[in-house]
Amino acid sequence: MICCEKCFKDSEIKGIIKSLNNNGDCETCNKKNVFIYDTESNDNLVDNFNELLGIYTPITSLPKDFPREKLSLLKDVLNDKWNIFNIDSEKIYSLLTNICKEKYEEAPELFDFPIGISEINEKDYLESHSILKTHEWEDFVEEIKTKNRFHTKYINTDVLEVLCSFIERPLKKGTKLYRARISEESGFPVDKMGAPAPGKASAGRVNPLGINYLYLADDRLTTLNEVRAGAYDYVSVGEFILKEDITIVDFTLLEKISPFTGVGTTQLAINMDHLRKISNEIAKPLRRSDGPLDYLPTQYIADFIKSVKHEDGGTYAGIKYKSTLYEDGYNIAFFDERLFECVEVCVYDVKGIEYRFNLLGE
């Protein structure tokens, strides 16, 4: 069976296929003149996939009390949980059984029956290797909001620190980012575009009440959406320049983590849903109906990340997350506004807004 680099999203797999330097037409995704991989004559991907499949156990070999909600078919696990393929689950099945032909002949139940990660059912393993130990995110939320705010034992900070290293990224001096504030037609001067004064900041998903973080966006359109201005409002948008090289934790990289790095794949697998939940909660827009307790769980996570030292010896300078108000944008919450200088302010006159909505219950 012939596949190609375009059949995959995973950078490790794409790199292996490109390194073979075989050009041709792909029979899996029908792309023309691409780097191809022939499962009949190439075996360069076999060890990678066999190692990944090794963390899963078919239902026939799992204990009877294994939670059924943690079971899925292999083709769906690789499609939904790992961002490996760029093809649908049926093609994933065909391709995988051809790449791992010997494995399929030895253990067809791994490919054809529901599978799970046996360690999910092992309390001792979860206590040592899961961010939330034996708990779910909702348990942690309830704990920190109503029972134990500052010294919760629901979070395994050692694991969270390790997993942050998977999604850390550098930001170079000179990076341009943006912040918007609703203003008068005259706009704000550059010295009024920074974070609120110490003690004046309202609580957010990342910053606690009274602690001022600088929230910036990747471009002007993102920050205009984030400020949620109304029609005929004036909005001042400041351009900020990063003054030094820094390292941040980037939750937008979750979908780019490769399981083929050979480092802690099982631990990564059992924590991916937790990481996605944290990422989604941080990115969730503030609502008028929110109370101060609603922000405590993500504030706790952010405050810990703020204290972690990365491999270069410094601490993380901020947290990057997707914008939920502008699909193509992202935001970064910086722990220290002094890292940036506002060099320019432009004033925009909002002529109209577009509402996007879903009808609940349908």
C-alpha cells in the first residue's frame, strides 16, 4: 500500500517519509508528485508504530473492571487522541494494518477490538504519572472551589512540570504582539496601554484578583475580538515589542506533540485529555455570569507554571492559548509586563459586529 507525507500530520513521521526521497503518486490520499512510502518495500515506520501500539491492550486482555468509557477502537484512538494522520479513520485502519503487517498477523485483536491503556486502571501508576492522580478535572474544580484552596493534593505538580517541557517554546526579542482597550476617539497614550496597576486587576482565567498580568494577542484582529467592543465603540490597539528572549508554555502546541519522540509515551497518553481540558478552560472567554470562584482552578495551574524552571534555568514567562473569540488567533498571558514596551497606539472606530451562535439543546 502506498501512502505519502500528506497522509500524516505528525512531524516525525513526515520527516521519515521525506528522508526516503521517493517521489510518486499516493494511492491513499490521491496526492500527485509527493514523497511516498510503500508498505511493501519500506519498513522505516514499523518500529515507530509498533512502539506506540505497545502502550495499548485489547479488551480481551484487560481486567473485567476496566472502565468502558476508556475503551476505543485503535483507528479512532489514533484519529481522535493523537494528531498523527491526515486521513479518515477507515483509511487509518487500512494503512496501519499494512504498515504493521506482522503485528496485525500476531495480534489482530489489537486492531479489531476495543483497546485501552492498562495503566489507567492502576491506582499506583496514576498517583505517580497522572497530573490529576486518580481524579478527573471536575473533581479538582470542586475541591479547589469548595474544600481546599491552597494546598490541594489533587494535582501532581511533578508530572505537570514534566509535561510543560513538552509544550514550551521560545519567544525571541523583538516579537510584536497587541493589546486593545475600549477608549475615547482620542485613544490612550502608549503608557496607558499596559496591564492594570498592581492591586487593581480583576480576576481572570490566568491572573488572580489584584495581580496584574499582561494579556497580549498575536495580531490586531484577534485583540479587537478579544476586547468585545460594541458597534460604534472606539478601540485603542497598542503594539508591544518584546525586550528580551523568553520561554513560555504554549498550549496551542498540544496538537503537535508527537508520540514518536520515545519519551514517556504512556504517561503522555494518559495525560493528553487532562492537558486539553486545562487548555480549553484557560481559553474559555470570561462571562458576565462568572463568579470569582470559577477562575480558581486555572489560576492555580497558571500560578504553578509561573514558578517552574525550564531547561535553560529561567522560569516560564507566560502561557499561550487559543482565542475562542477569533478562530485563527491566539493570546498570551505574560506574568511580567516589564518584558514589553508599547511603541505605538492606533485607534479604531468599530462600524459593526457580527454575532456567531449555536442554539443550545440541538
